Amino acid sequence: MSLQRLIVTTEQFSDNTIHLTPDQQHYLHRVLRLRAGQAFIALDGEGGQWTAILTDREDTAAIETTHPLASLERPQPQITLAIAIPKGGGFDDLVRQTTELGVATLQPVITERTLHRPNPKKLERWQRIAAEATEQSERLWLPAIKPPLPWADFVGQSSGSQRFLCVARQSAPHLLSQLQSASPEEKTSTLTIATGPEGGWTPTEIDQALGAGFLPVSLGPYVLRAVTAPLAALTIARAVTQDWGRQALKSHSQ
């Protein structure tokens, strides 16, 4: 049976000791019913992981070794998803699912057709969901969950050589073919994919994206829901790009 994984901040480390928060103490001792001497995996969300042993004090755990456990390199390229906030509570599920699928950065965007304007306190909830999904999916890197931005503001500040705008009901190359034809330079850059709201992007929003260098792409012949398109886009991107980092390292070493 695999050990429970728990994200801890670097501020919680002191020498070989982890100082547990009240919520972490409750989770480990009351929910999981772990006892002193039992182990769990501590993650810092930045690629590091350690075996930790609960002590006789409920508020501390001892790091079993000062050297981190073997870890994987951060997946390349880093994928940013800009998602128009869907109606209802759909964004909570998107945070969880895109974390499981390997997103690096999640940027909620507010569009002209966005019906749901989230409470500022939602950001803390989304970050907590992302942490839980990171632990559950056994990834080492905690995704960055950004505060919501108006679409025009996001487009104005986005960067990177590969930026795609997912569109429907118009002629556009498929995201899959665009990624498969990426140049060696593009394979080492960041990748940004934007998916729209229920009802789609407005003409003005499309013009803003094109003016900022976004390339319109299709996700297939069907019109996907606002909560389905991000998952489809990320799945395609992760499948195509999963070996890009190793390919880049190989080409540099030759």
C-alpha cells in the first residue's frame, strides 16, 4: 500500500522536522488515524519529496532522511490553460481534473459571456483543491492557480511562442496537427491554450486574441461544453508533448 502524500510549505521545515498545521494534524491523526512512528510522504510542491515519520507530538513529523526521494524532472513544456469561468460550480471540478492531467498554470478568465463572477475567496478554495489533487495524483509539482482576469487583460499580458485559441463553428486547424508540427524551438517554450465560455467567444474577443498572436485551433467536429473543452485540449497537449523535454535534452547533448 502506498504512503499518504501531503503537501507542506518550505516554512514548515526546521532542520529535520516538519511542523504540521492544525488542519494537517487533524487529517493525519483523526481522518487517516495514523499514529506515532507511522510514515507519510511530504511534498513541497516544487519537485521535492521526503519520507516523514510522525512523532509522539501531534504537531511534528521527523524527516527520515535529509536527502529527498528520487524525483522526476518537471514536465516540459509548461502548459497554461486559460479557461472562461463556467456557470455553476464547474470550475471546482476543472481545477481538480486539470491538475490530475498535468496542467502547470490555470488562469480563470472573465469573458463577455461569462455568467458566473466568482467571489474573491474562491481562489483560496481552488488552490486547496489543486493541492488535494496534487497529492492524490502523485504529481510532484503544485500547479499555479491564478486570480481571475478579464479576457482583454489576460490577452494583453500573455507571452510565449505557442498560444492557441480554441474555437468552434469555424474553419481552423486541429490542435493536434499544430502541436505535432512544432519546431524544435517551440518544443522548449511555454504553451498556452485558451478555451471559451458557453456560447463561445465574441468576435471582439477573437480579434483581441489574434491581434496578440494567438492561433485559432479546433478540438474536432463537435461543439464542446465549456467544462469539456479544457479537458480535451489538455489531454491532446499532454499526449503530444510528453516527450518534448527528453527530446530537447537529447538534441542539446548531441
